[in-house]
Amino acid sequence: MISKHFITVAIFMIAICIPQATFAENAISCDSDFLRLVNKDNRLSADYSPVGLVEYKGITLHPTVRENFEQMQKAMQADGIQGLSIQSAFRSYAHQQSIFDKKVLELAMQGHHDAEAMAAQSVQPPGASEHQLGLAIDVSTDGKLCRSFGETPAGLWLDEYSHQFGFIIRYPASKTDITQIMYEPWHLRYVGTPHATIMKNLELTLEEYLDYIKEAKMYIFWGECGEYYLVQYNTHPRVASCETVDVSSLCPAYNGEYIVTIRKTYPENW
């Protein structure tokens, strides 16, 4: 079995034991969309297009997603699981529109009068898809996307270990009432290892996690190699660039609100 990249010793609400972080006036923000919430209630505009995407075997995606997927793929192979590949990653607004319209037409031709509402249970409407961020990937070992993938060795491995590489199973079977999307064991979303690990440990969806951190204000995640991470809700994104893992807008509905992730090193006398 692979060794863990991070060990969660404890997760604390630490507002009472660690002072609120202060931000220098000249600090540089490192903005990312790693925690950006995209769903039916928080949609991207038609002209939203992420910058810096790269090509990987004919598929376009965020470079951090590519790097961590390749590391995860090697770890799976070391555990004897072969053949995991990306079937889909970045999709533009227009591409998502065409997929959604096709699903609506298919259901309408089957005689469903509520075809659009039914389609939205399995295919996100344009602007509501995480694929437009370039941070979501659909994976498979046989080229098919079906719910039985969750019971295969690859699907079970991903459910257990993908958080170690910064991914979450975005639409779990037990949280369809929250995500408003049917169970999709093949759909992985990159959020970063500290966040993915906390979500895994607490069994939270991205929707729940953002509310969780917002209410708590600040949490600490203990890692390996003398590092720990402050996950902090704040209304000001400026942080020292040398310490920042990412600064993510909470979601478009929360204007001017952020979740800030800061990497720290243990003091020698700890």
C-alpha cells in the first residue's frame, strides 16, 4: 500500500490558540480556483475560460491536475491497478451546452415532458459544470463512465486514496441531495491535498466544506516534513506569496469572501 503524503494528527478550530493571521500591506495574492464552487446555484459565465491550461494526451486540463493525476496513476500501478485514464477534462461553456442539449433531446424523444429537469440530474447545464474550470476529470479503466466503476478495484482505490493527491469524489452516492447530481464515481475534482484530506476525514462535499470553514473561521491541518497548513476564512485575500498554497474565492455568490490556505513550518522548539 502506498505511504500517505500527509498525516492528519488533528484538525482543530484554533481561533483561541493561534492568533488571527495578519496580512502585510504589500503582500502578493496567489489566486486560484482550487476551491471555487461551481454548480447549478453558482454558475460560470459563458466567457469564463481558465488560463494556463495544458494538453495531456489530447485532453486539456490544469497543469496541477495533470501533475497530480500522473503521480496518482503511478501509485495505483504500484498497487497493481492498471489502465486508469482521463476520458474528459476541460470543457468550454459551449461544449457543455451541446452535451446538455443532446441529453434533453434524448429524454424528450423518449416521451419525458420534464426532459430538461431530468437531464440536469445527470448532466450539468452550461455554466454549472466544474469541467469549465479545468480542475475536474472523468476517469475510467475501460473507456466507459458508469456507476459500477465505483465497485471496481480502481474505483475503490480512488475512493480510499485519491485525497492524498488532492482529488475528491465530487458526487458521492450518499450526498446527492446536497450536490443535486447523481452518484458519479468517475468524476474527480482537484481541490489540493490539505482540503481533500479534511473533506475525506469529515465526509464532506465541497458545498459542505466551504460552509464548514466559513463557520469555523480557521482550522489547522498537520502534515509531514515539519509543515502544517492554516485553512482560514477571510474577507481579504492578501497573503505572503512565499507561504501561500492558494487563495480561492469562496464562490461567486459570496462576493469578496475567500478561503485562504497558508503553508507554515513547525518552530524548532515544538
